[in-house]
Amino acid sequence: MESKPCLFKISGSINTEKHKEFEQTVRFVFKLLPHSCFSSHLALDVFNNNVYHLFMLWSSHVELETFKHSNEYHVIKGSFQTLGLMDSYVTATCMDVHGLEMNDADT
């Protein structure tokens, strides 16, 4: 069976006065993610400034499931629960990937 990349999105609400603490925690966790996480991003919702979205692209569903049982995931989940509320998470498998070539924009 071919391994396909998986997108993992976590959304939740964090009160404005807790933004800095939440962002610092997420930055710390993102630095600990394994190479099987191709990309990780934290975004503040433009329509609701108390809602954050975390996006992570994983090399496979197996790697994503491993992450969901890791200490790093529990730190993120705990941050949402302690500083606000984790509203939802979504997992999506990339179905039609032909290939991508990344170019450095600075060159």
C-alpha cells in the first residue's frame, strides 16, 4: 500500500491575554517535531482573533497516528485545554499527489 501525505489541522480558542503563552508553547513543540512532519504552521483566524489553527503535513497516516500518541501532541492539546478550548481537529489524506519541487524564494 502506497503511503500518502496527511494533513492535520487543529483549531481552538485562546483568550487574547493568553496568546503569547500559547504561541511560545506551540513554537517550542514545533521545534521538536520529527522530519516526518514536512511542514507545521500556526495561524490566527482573520475573522475571529481568539481562534488559532495549527496545520501540520505528515509523510503518512502512520506517522500522524504516532504523533497523536506523543508527548508533543499532548503538550499542544494541554495548552488548548489550559489556556482556552480545543474546538476541533481534522485529518485529511492527500489523494492525488503527482509531485512538488520546492525552490528557495531567496535565490
